Amino acid sequence: MQFLISMHINPAVLDALTDEEKAAIGEGHATFIEAIKESGELITTQALADPSQAVVVSVRDGAPVVTDGPFLESKEYLGGFYLVDCENKERAIELAARIPDTAITGLGVEVRQVMFADGNLEA
């Protein structure tokens, strides 16, 4: 089963961290990545650009309309993700709990099953 583990960032929370705390987060992600590579559960991971670089695309009267982002009225934004292939939701939660962001109040890590991929969804 595939799961998207997404990391939601709050810039105010990150800005309040010390350089050592920020370094620990980076080191924690590196350790996590190596572990899930070794277990064969990592499909891919990506960090996303700041939301100020985002645009929203809609179509009006058959023509694309592009609006500068960010498009959400929120303090938090999607900062990156891990796409994993693991046995079940419980394992995906276990993996997510190892992400260093989960230990920081104000940051969020979400686990969501991938609904459409090559092949059928497994229940």
C-alpha cells in the first residue's frame, strides 16, 4: 500500500528554533531517509519551494488564468513529503512518527493513503 506522508510547515515555529534545533531536524530527516531506503519502503521524497513561489491555475472561458500564490489563507503550508510503500496504515503511522517534525509543537505530519496509482487500490 502506498501512503503520502506530508509535512506541514509553520514559518513562525521554524523561525523560533535555534540553529542547533534546525540542524537536528535536518540530521533527523537524513537518518530517516537512510532507514526507509534500507527497508525498501521509500518511493520518493521531495522538499517544496516556499509558497511565495506558487501560482494557482484555473481555466475561465477556455483560457488559463494564473494567480500568484500562496493560495491558502493559512499560517501553515505543505513543505515536503515522503511517498512510501509499506504493509498497512499502521506501518505508515509508525514511519511518520520517526520524522523529527512530529516532536515540534506547531508542525504537522499527515499520513494519507494514495488512492490512485498504477493498479487497484488495496483495502
